[in-house]
Amino acid sequence: MKRNWLVLVLVLVLSLLLLSPAFGQDKYRIAFVPKLVGIPYFNAMEEGGKKAAEDLGVEFVYTGPVTDDVAKQIEIIDNLITQGVDAIAVAPNDPAAITPVLEKAKERGIVVMTSDTDGAEGVRDVFVNQALQDQIGYTTMDELAKAMDYEGKFAIVSCGPTAWNLNTWIMYELERLTQYPDMELVTIRYAYEDVQMAINVALDLINAFPDLKGIIGQCSTSAPGVAEAVTQAGKIGEIVATGVSVPSMMRPYVKNGAVKSFVLWNPVDLGYLTVWAAKYLLDGNQFEEGVEYEVPGIATKPWYVAEERMLVLGPPMVFDETNVDDFDF
Amino acid sequence: MNTWVRIVRRREFTVFILIVILSIIFAVSTDRFLSISNISNLLSQLAGVAIAAIGMTMVIITGGIDVSVGSTLGLACVVSGSLLMIQAPFLLVLLATLGTGLAVGLLNGVIVAYGRVPPIITTLGMMNMVRALVFQALGGRWISGIPPEVRTIGLGKWLQIPLAMWVAGALIVVFSYFLSYRPLGRSVYAVGNNPEAARVSGVNLKTTLLFVYGLTGALAGFAGLINVGRTGIVQTNNGMGFELDVIAAVVLGGTSILGGRGTIVGSLLGALLVAIIKNGMILLNIPALTEGVIIGALIIISVLIDLVRGRGVR
């Protein structure tokens, strides 16, 4: 009788021992949900996320809607919760609408983060910020002002009217504008992440305001769109385009003179930092105010702002003809 | 009823009058509206929708609908963009683009005509599949930096009018004639009015359906070539929402969504009305977000006017 018990215990212990490596080797699954898939900007973030996953030994899941669709994005996050990933980072299309689904994720013990664009501020554990919003807005305005010789009328072609980051940058651009008394914003238009629409809108603007001297393309799709419009209208030299976009799309317009400079950060590093931060939290660490973190694999030294639970990648980057060829995203 | 009364009572006339009124308002409010460069912009924005609307008009006259034109346009953009990138001869680019659209369209036609799957279901499925194909083909990357020298179809002008609009005009004339006077054209109306009666009187239902869906696909493909010509960029989401622009133009232009009635010229006017509103709102600097409200309301009101007049949408 005793022997039987012994055998049973032995078998149980053995099977547990056999099973445990399977548990132990179970890597963290860290998901990133971009605003939409299939555009170079988020591709670059995906690239960085993949690289971080390799370096850190975690699994990286990249999935998102095919348009900047609020409902689709929520649905995708819901599916990730069902799949039981360990961390979800999202670049929300709508900062408020995303809150309930992220709350649900948090209740299931998932680490919840925003990256690239903030949202659900009361819920998310950390916001991985590419650069401080005010610095991006100020830098964009400064670059435009410099290119326009500090005077004249300009317009802004933004993308989704609900995109929090774009609206915040515009807010800071307008704040900075007060330092340039001879410049005047004539209108803000929306092109919904569609290059053709950005071209159409910008061409109409060029017609509507014959004395227009500058156009800001506020997002990665509208910036090359407005630059193409300046080119097509034959206004290179008269109207200058700038904005926030990726080097691969802006390169032709920097070369033809429609764009003198534009603003961005390194999205590959941002993707890397997102995955790194998720792993850092999953390992049970906490970020601390004012600390500059050493993140092997990226060029900048991110720092943490405790009040806003925000990890900042670094200062924004200005691209012009001297460095636009150095980047392949 | 004399001829004048008949003309005045047509939807095309209502839309035409609206276009005239709006044009006068815009022309008086801003001297930029009637400038050559503005009209040229307006027409080049219009061309793609006008061309795809030719096929869509016929599809809707048969009582069907094709929501896959946006995805078809996207796929055609990938094909033409890749070929233009390697500087392929224009004839090859044109044939490949039309062929791509035609293939998708014929596939729709076969499923609708032979499989008897309702058109909205068939084309909805096709819309998703073709869009997935676009993603597959581009692998998330864009095609960008297509040189202006090979983009004549999108950038070229003749007598200040965009080349694409000349082509659109020619196609509209040819297919309007075809729809009114050729047997296959008449059978499009017959199928929409009463498929059973059409069959009994010798109209080949299947051929007619294959023709209208095939044509719509090919024309959506052509609109894709124009799109690439204009932008020089192929995005994965090229043409998303395009189907709604085209259907809006057709419905605004008086084609009955239940089939049997409609004209290509009406659809052109519908597309022109939408383009003028979008353009005028920017010129007058009316806040951007009111645009959707105005265009949406216009679509519903124009159909309501029909109902009030007692003609109904059948």
C-alpha cells in the first residue's frame, strides 16, 4: 500500500518536473496595436519592436486595423485580451473610446500601455512618448517659420480630426506662432491618412489662398501629399511644405526643393522602447521620476515623467538634405 | 407631356440646376473658383470617380451594386505603380491595369450571374479579398517616388483640361450612346426592370451581368492608373472609401438604387456636384467637418425629392 503511494507521488513529481520547463520557457507575449497597418511609419515601429523582442527574448505580436478605424482597433484589442497576451501597447485612434477595452485588459492582469499616441490616461500603466508634444509642435513651427523667412500665410493639413497627438501638436504650433507676429494661419483641413486626399486638399488651398507661403502636413501621409501638391502646382520656391513624416516618403521633395526640412523622431527606436518598457514592467520593475534609462539597442536615453506616467524617447529630430538619406524607414 | 416638362422633371436637371446655383454662389464669393487652375484641379479630382461611375451606373441599373471598386482600384494601383516604377512601356501598363480590373470584375460577374449570389454579398467578399491581396503584394511597404515623366495620364493636360478628364468625357459619350442605342445596352435596362420578362423576350441575363461587372472592374482599374499618375505613390489603403464616392455620385445623379432607371450623364453630374461642394468649402474656408454633413444630407434629400414628386425610387 505504502509503495503504491510512493509511486503515485513519484509520478506526480516527475510529471510536474516535465511540465515545468514548458511553463518556465513560456515567453512574455507583448502586443503592439498601431493606428493602422501598412504604412511606412508603423512598419518602422514594427521593425524596432521585432528587434527588441529578439534582443530581450520575448514574443512580439503586431496587429492593427487597415484604416484608422476606432471600432476595428477596439475589436482587435478585445481579441488580444482573449488570446491572453501579457502586455498590450496601443497607438489609439481615439483616446477616449479606447478606455473601456483597456480597462478590461487591465482587470485581466495585462500590462496596458499607450505608445506613439496617448489615450485612456487613467487606465494605462505607461505612455511611451516619442518626444514631448510641445517640443514637436514648437520644432515644426520653428522649421516652418525659418523656411518661410518668418512671414506670410500658411495652412495646416492634418489627418484624423480626432487624433489626439496631431491636435496637441497643432495646439503647440499655435502657441509658438505667437512668437512670429508676421505669420498667419489661414485654415486647418483634414485628409484622413490618405495621400491623394492630401494632394487634393492642398491643391485647393493653393488656389484658395494665392498668397499662401507655407503648408504643414501634420502626419506621415499628409506631409508628402502637401509636398506633392506644391510640386504639381509649380510653386516650388514660392510655397514651402513641411510637417511630420518619414524620410522615405519625404526624400523626393527634399531633393526637388518643395521641402526644406521636416520633423520626426526615430520610429524604429520608439518601437524598440515600447517592447523594452513592456518587458521592464512585466519583470516587476517600476519606472522612477527623472531617471535616464540605459536602453541597449537605441540611440537616445529615455527619461521618465512620473506625474504623467510617461516614458520619453528623446528630443524630436529635424531632417533636411544633409541627413535625409541616412534613414531607410 | 411636352419635352420641356419631361426634361425639367428629370433628376439630372435638378442636379444640374444645383450645380449652376452653387457655382454662381462660389463664383460670386471668391474669384478663385472660376480660375483656370481651380477648374483644372476640380476636374482632375473628378475624373476617377466619373470613370468608375460609368460602370457603376450600369451595375445599379441592373439592380445590382459593386462595393469592390475601391479595392479593385487599389490592386490596379499596385500593378500600374510597380510597372511604372520599372519604366515599362505605357501600352503594357495600360493593358495590365485594365486587365487586372477586368479580371476582378469578371469574377464578380461570374459569381453573380452563375452562382446567383446577391451582388452586395459577392462584391463585399471581393472587396475584402482584393484588399487582402493588395496588402500581400505590397507587404506593408509603399511604392513611392514614381518619376513624373511616366505619370502623364495623371499630370498631363491638353487645352488646360486634365488628360484624364478628356478620357473620362470620351468614355461617357461612348457608353451613353451604347447604353441608349445598342442591344446589349438596352438589355441592361431590361434586366433591371424585370429580369423574368427580359429573359422571356430573349435578353441574355448572364451575358449582360458579366458585361456590366467586367466593365466596372476594368474602369475601376483605369481609375487606379489615373490615381497613381496623380500621386506618384501607392499606399496600401489606396481607394478605400472610393466605392462610396462612386455610389454616391450614381445615386445623386438619379439612378434608382432598385434598378431599371438611370443615366451615365446623371452620374457625371452627381460626381461633379460632390466635387464642387468639396472644392467650394475649401475656397470659402468653411470648417472642414461640416463637409460630410452637407454631402450626406444632399444624398438623402435628393432621393426624398423624388419620393415627394411621386415618382419614387420605384
